[in-house]
Amino acid sequence: MSEATPTSGKFSIPAKLPVLVGGALVALAVPLVASAFWLQTGLFAMAAAVGAIGLTLLIGVAGQLSLGHAFFVAVGAYGYSFLAGEGGGLGVGGGSGLGWPPLLAMVGGTAIAGLAGTIFSPIAGRLRGIYLGIATLGLVFIGQHLLKNVKPLEPVSGGFNGRAVPEFEVLGFRFDSLQRLWYLGLVLLVVAYWYAGNLKRNRPGRALEAVRDSEIVAGVMGVRVAMAKAQVFTASSVYAGLAGAILALTFRHIVPEAFGFVYSLDFLAMVVIGGLGSVGGAVLGAAFVTALPLALNQYADVIPLVAPVGSGGFDAATAARVVYGAAVVLALMFLPDGLAGLRRRRRGEDNGTKHTRSAREEIAKAG
Amino acid sequence: MRKRRKWLRSTSLIGVIVISLVVVSCAGDGETTTTGDVATTSAPSDGTTTTAAEATTTSGAMLEAGPGVTDDTITLGILTDLTGIFAAPGNQHVATANLYWDQVNEAGGVCDRQVELEVQDHGYDPQRAVAAYQAMEPNILALHQLLGSPVQAAVLPEAQEDEVAIGIVGWSSSFLDSESVVTTGATYDVQFIAGLQYFLDEGLIADGDTIAHVYFGGDFGENGLRGSSFFAEQHGMTIEEAAIDPTVTDLTAQVTGFQNAGATAILIGAAPPQLTAVVNAQVALGYEVPILGQVPPFVPPLLDNPDLAGPLVDRYYEATPIAPFGVDTPEGQELAAQADQFEDVGISIDIPFAWALASMWHQALEAACDQGDLTRAGYTAALHSLVDVETGVSTPLSYNVGGPSGTAVYIARPNPDVQGGLEVVAEDVTSPLVDEYELP
């Protein structure tokens, strides 16, 4: 939010430049040194970051609670796979496809997710707070049922065992390795970040913040509340759809289990830990929630006093879960404004905190 | 001044990022080096693993080695559920594998090498499973245990590309078209075909009967239904189906429906809560037809409930390619003698299952060693050369065929007085129809 204030903007651009350049160089250099595990983890985190940006627009900026984000991610993932797929796949699961060029399929899959959001938005327009949360939660369960059990959908879903994901390709350049996918993910993440920042800073974002703080006041000020809510729901679903496409490409084979209720909760954790309403915070939160458990799981055996795996005692796998849970609690206790708040605090800037706080209170009221 | 301080802060931030990156990449390298791996090197630029070095055995013969194989160790991966919904069987499988390979190592190992297990938890989450697989892939020869259908489906494409053989914990036949996949005996569909044959031969059911089948929508349940439907078709029987979700724990309506349809047996392809529900409904309705189950629905604690124990002993039959704990073979007795090792994880049929899987992999490793080829391709080839492998705690296993590694089952029945709660009443039960059955 600090970016929105003209004073800090004027001074912070030269100060930010080395950070940006350094960050970009680091991000570009990662595939040259990192192992497959870290690339895979990074890609999962990028996919989650794109999805979390969408959710923070919805929850943080517009104050609409959604627990159904995993559903829209699934629509994007299966949408891309179906549109680009040729049918048949490696090993298990079938799922045919329309054979579109992958780039077009990615746009198409994202658009289908956006459409799903638009279709759902009248419901979102009528419900508020926790009621909307529960309604969107229903979407996740409907989605799971459709993907696993509905026979006519099997060409799209591949049924219980999921389906293969076609490789991404632009103008004959194939994204057939994790290294190449890393750069694709990076480009998409930057675009998603930039667009969300613009959306938030400009007229639509301010309208949404007004809706969040008070629908009546927003209406009086000339914001078309129902329309604004529908738009942000659609935008958030588009983000989820794009996240789904990146996630699918990272997985190479998608199964319904990957898009369950827990994934929806993960998204909620990402935007809360990152700091509600902050686009940068959503990215940090996504990295925290996605990468931390994976990394802990890898290195949990260095934790002292853990029992050997398979002994039925307090083993490394259990320890990793406990440490992750503790990290989440500590982050929320000591960083009430999320990871984004940490960044602001370091800079000694206060502006924006008020907005974030009101968003949090909105959620607190709802939950 | 303010500007300058900010600039300093930003540069220090870059420093932090760079340092953490270095730390991270060192950690990444450490992963491959700590295994003491000399035969494999991980090429960081493309993440793939190159085979190098030809190691020698003590006999002096040249041995081709691949990833996961060094001069003194063979590393196998285990990717299982230790914290999610299948934590109980997951821990049992890992405990058994640890015990088995410890004994092998004490006796000198395989191919003059110690067998090491790299165990990772995936908590039944495909995302964690795929990441954990990527992390262990450069270090392992093969994936000894992989538990959970969705996880198997998600990991399989990568594993196939890396030529990593996978030991599937479960019996779904949907993965059998892949060379990399290894199952332990008759698959769910074949188990029901053989089990129904036993019911027919014993006079529990007859041609033209109606048979009820309760199953989970999804891979496991539908795979079993495929088998029962095929058998019913061949014998002019009607299947009365009830697809349910794992959350359904009251089956009174379904069982009443079965009774009204005059079903003479109930097949169950679900989990212990559903077996409980079927028995409870049967008792309430006074509807005492036999129940045919597979490994997943029955767990020993069911027999601790006096309301269930009686009816289960009366009419529960289990068709299983794995012999129950304590089966009367040398290996079965050897395992039963070590029952105290499993105090913390509990005893069930998953113990002999893991033992059979380990025994089979052991024999495949020996075969690959004899061929002088401990690369991944060599190991997979050795696996598929195995015919009628005896593990002592399962039906004989053959991997030279495209289908399931076995077509026979044991028929086991509950007995509260034995450890593991199950007892063999018939072995080598199969059906002539199995040959005509087409796999999915």
C-alpha cells in the first residue's frame, strides 16, 4: 500500500531499484544452481503466489471471504489440460483433449476459470462474510465430486486417477524441463503482480476498498456495489485459473486430490500470513505456506531428539508438521499485519496499516 | 541522508538474498554428497542424474551401477503417508521394511552392499509427494514403497521418465500398463473374481443369484467392482451396487435394499467404518448373508468390539494375496516371532504385506546383481524376469507377464484369538475366469 502514496513513491523508486535488479538477477540465476527439488518447490510456490494474489484482491481489498479458491484453480488446471491435450497420456488416467496450441489453451483455461467465477458471482453478490465463505466452500466439494465420480466428465477429468498435462510450448520453443518452466512461471508471476498492483492502486481498487469498508457508503459515493463485487470475483477466479495452469504444468499429471479443501485453506493462510490486501505480501505468504512444509519435510531429520521414521514415535515427518504449525502461529502472533507488515515496519512507514487492519477486522467480524 | 540510508538497507537486503541463495544451493548440493555417493553425480544444470563409474564386486566381476548404487550401499526410496489419513498402515509398512532390511544387512547385505532406505512422508498430498520424489530421485535406485492412489498417479509420469521402478502399496490394476509399476499379487478385481469363485464352490452363492456390492467411488472400489461385475456376468448373476463416499458410515438404507433385492452375499470394497456399518445393519435386520471383503476393510481392532466380533467370525471372508500375520510358513513364523517389534505401530495384514514386498525386491536385487547390472534399467529388467517368487507370506509372484503378478488368493477369516485377527481357511484359490478377464 505504501506504493500508493505519492511521497514514498517519489523517493523509494531509486532506493528500490537495486533491490529489484538484484532480486531479478537472483530469480533468473536460480535454475542454474538449484536442484530439481528446489525448482519444483519454487514452481509450486509461484503457482500458489499467482493464486494468492487473486485471493488477496478478493479478501483483502474487496473484503469477500472465499474458501473456494482451490475450485477455480482446478478449473484452470483441468481447463488448460483439456484444451491443449491430445488424449492418451503417460501411464495412468486418460483424459482426451482438443489439441489447441498450449498458449491459447492457457488463455482459454484461465478464461474458463474466470467464467466460472462470473457465473458464481451473483451468489457472491448476495452473501457476505462467513456465509459467502461457506457457499464457496461448497464449490470445492462439488468440484471434487465432479472430477472423481462423474463419468461424462471423464474426457476432461480423467476420473479418480487424474489426467496427463500437455507440455507448454510457444512458437516451437518447448518448456520441457523444470528450468524452462521456472522462467515461464517467473514471467507469469511478474505479469500477475504488476496487473494486481495497478488494479489495486487505481479506480477499481479504490472502489473495492470502499465496498469492503462499507457497502452503503460505497453506494452513496457512486460505486455500483453489485457490479464491483462481481468484477472482483471474476478477476480473482482468473488469477486462480492462471495459477491452475502453472500448477498443472509443474505437476505434469493432475489428480483431484491436489485441489481439495486443504488447498483452499492453504490459500487463506497465504493471504493472511502475507498480510491481507497486500499483493507483495500474498507472494511472500505463498512462498511461506508452500515452500516451508516441503523444505521442513526434507530437512526434518536434523531436528534433535526425533525418533526414527516408522518407529511410530515422534518422527521427523511429524516434527516437520509441528514446526510448520508453530511457525504459522508465531507469524500471526508477532506479525499481525503479515509479512507485508514486516517490510513496512522495517521502513518505518505506517501508512496503509490502517487499511490492512480494517480488512482484518472485516474478516474477524465475518469469521 | 534518508535516501542514502535506504540505499544501504537495500544493498544489505541484496546481500541477504544472495547469501541465503548460496546457503540454499549448498544445502541442495549437500543432499547428494551426504549419501556418500561416488557412483552417481548430480548435474545441477539440468537436474538429471548421470551414471558413471563401474564398480567392482569382491568376486572381481564388473558391475554396472546407476543412481542409488555405490561400492558399499544400495539406496531404495520409500515415499509414504506417515502423517495423513493412511498414517497407520504407512508406519506399519516402514517399520516392517526397516526390520527386513536390517536383517538383510546384518547377514551381509545384497551384492556385497548394505541396503539403505530413504524415507519421506507425503501426508497423502500429491504436491508434497512430487516435490519429495524430486528430492530423493537422484539418490535412489528404485522406489521401494509408494502409498496412495492419487499420489501414485501424480508421481508415475516422472518416475517412468527416470526409469524408476515403483513398489505400489495397494492392488489397483489401473497402473499395470506401466513397466515401472510393481504390485504384490492379485489386483482388487482379480481378488473378487477368485473370492466369488470360492463362494460359488462352497455353495454360499449360486448361478443366477443377486449379489450386493458396496464400494467407494474411485480407483480402489471401482477396480473391485469391475471384477465382481465380470464374474456376475459370466454366471448369470445380478450385481446390486451401492457406491458410497468414505464419509458414509450408516448403511442401513443400502443393506435394507440388498435384503429386499434378495442378495445372497455382500461384497465390500471400502474401509473399516463401512464394514462396521454393514455388519451393524445386518444385525439390526436379522439378515445373515456372508460378506466378502479385501485387505482394506478389515482391521484387527474391529474384533475388540463384542457386537461386531460375533457376526464377523460368523460370516466375514477376506480374499487376499497376502497371507495373514502368523501364517504357517517358515517366513510367516519368523515374522510372527518378532511381533514385539511392531508394538508401537500395531499388527495387521500390512506387516506381512510389507514383508512380502521387501522379500520380492530383495530377490529382484539379487537377480540384477547376478546379471551384473544394478542400473535402473537393469533392475527393472531383473524384476520382470522373476517367475513364481516365493515370499512365504504371499501367493507366488510372477512379473514376466503383463498382468497382475498373481491370480490366486488366500481366503482368510477372523479369529479373535490370533495376532492380527485373521486366519487362513483356504489357499491358492483362483478362478478359471481370470484368464478370460480383461484388465482395464
